[in-house]
Amino acid sequence: MIKNRQTLIRRRIRTINTLLLLFFVLINLPGCAPVAPWERGNLAKPQMVPDPYPMQSSLRSHSYRGREAAIGGASAEGGGCGCY
């Protein structure tokens, strides 16, 4: 009796987890859409660049690597949200 009950509980949990996963996948699907050509102008604005000064950042990281003997970890934060 206990084994059957545990099996029933596991099946219910698995069903609930599957439904939750399906729900979250379906909720996020509308976000996966191609950008229309007339909307790409908004993404090309200077404020949307992850690193607003790439040359300055490159020179700064080059001098930092020479002083610290460390490479990497200096990428720009954000991802085009427009905030620095």
C-alpha cells in the first residue's frame, strides 16, 4: 500500500513539473520573434551598444593585462538595455 502511494505521489509530482515546464516554455515563446526591419533602427542607437567606448576599453584592458598579468573578465555589463 505504501509503495503504491509513493508511486502515485511521484507521478503527480512529475505531472505537475511537466505542466509547469510546459507553461513556462509557452509563456516565453512569444519573446522569440525576429525583429522587423523597421524596428532595427531602435536597436542600432548608440545607447544600445553594450560597450560605448570599445577603443578606450581595449586600451585600458591591454594596459591592465600588462600590469596585473591577468586576462579576461573585463567585458561590458548589460546587453543593450541602454543603461551603463
